[in-house]
Amino acid sequence: MNDKTTHFGFKDIPWEEKQGKVAEVFHSVAGKYDLMNDLMSMGIHRVWKRYTIELAAVKPGMRILDLAGGTGDLAAKFSRLVGKDGQVVLADINGSMLQVGRSRMADRGLAGNLDYAQANAECLPFPDNYFDRITIAFGLRNVTDKDAALRSMRRVLKPGGQVMVLEFSKPAKAISPLYDTYSFKLLPMLGKLFANDSASYQYLAESIRMHPDQATLQGMMDEVGFVNTDYINLSAGIVALHRGYKA
């Protein structure tokens, strides 16, 4: 009998239940995901993603995996950058989010070099040494077994390829009280007002607090075999961009 537990927000739950509970959250918010991202970050999430895309230094002909890609903000830009000879895979474990992403890509007229995969980050269904770049933006904190996900990403990355993890992290102490008030008071209120769902946004706030801090996540990336890892704090550490390479 498996009695292993993990966290779902601030609650301890059986390990095998987390994936389903996270799925319920994102089924609930999928239709309002982009609106809520703008509200939650006051639009700054677009700046964080743009910066990630710039540092990815994507070239024509590359293969890119946008993991936990949701509604496709990064995948759309990568599709234009890799050109007709490249490939972008928009992957998400949640079918509702992936459907929203597909619809948005079709609305933008993007098709030829885009593929879609409903995939679990812990066991990616791709060949070894396949992708030049892997990005995961605001998705790793929702993964049950983060070590397994990082190992899986490293497996499918080409030697010399780069993984980029954009995620909420631990902010500077000076802004922590204000950030806590915003996260636990205002954020669920916005969820209730604009998405009629305060509980999901309470979970999102709690999941951020339970995610490994900057140094811990870098250590996890080192442990699974990424090399030359580093991280860049954005917005006083509210978000951090972690990078690692496959030797």
C-alpha cells in the first residue's frame, strides 16, 4: 500500500491524488486563464515570457518543446522563430488547456510547424536527444514529482540543448508582506469576481509558496545532471528564470 504524501497547496494529500486535483483546477480556469494571468500579474507575465524567449536564442530549423504550454504564448512566438524547417511541440497534461491553446494557434493562422501533445512532464513521450530547447513556464510547481520531470526533460534534450524553467519563486524580504497580502487576499477575490472560482486561485497562491526557492531548484537541476545551471531573478524574485544545459 502506498502511503506516500505530497502537498496540494498547503494541504497534505496522498501522492497519487495530486495530478487529478491539479487537473480539476486547470479544467476550471482554462477558459479564463489568459484574462486571469493579466489580472494576477498586471500584465507583467508577458514581459517575463518575452525575456525568456529572447534568452532562448531560438534559430530557424530548431525543435522546441513548450511544456505545460497552456494557451500557447511561448509556442506561438517559437513557431515564427523556427520557421518552416523547424518544429514546435505545445504540450500540456491538461486537455482543457491544450484545447484552448490549439484554438488560439488556429486563430493566429499558425499550423505548419506546430504539433500538440497531451503529455505528463514526468514521463515525456518523445525520443532521447530530440529537442534543442525546452521551456516550461509556470508549470513545474504543479508537477507531483519534479525530480522525475527534470530527468525526463534532460532525456529528451539534445546534447548542448537548453532547458528554461520560468516559475514563481521566493521574493526579496522587503516586498514579502505586501506580496503575501496580495496573494492570499486579493488574488482569490479576483478569481471569484472574474472567473467565479476563488478556490482555484487560493490553490495557485499556496502552490507558489510550496515551490522550491531559487537555490533549491538550481540544486535539483544539478542533481539530475544539467550543467552550467543558473537563475535570474525577475521582479525582485517574485519570478525566477532557471537555465540548464545538457552536456
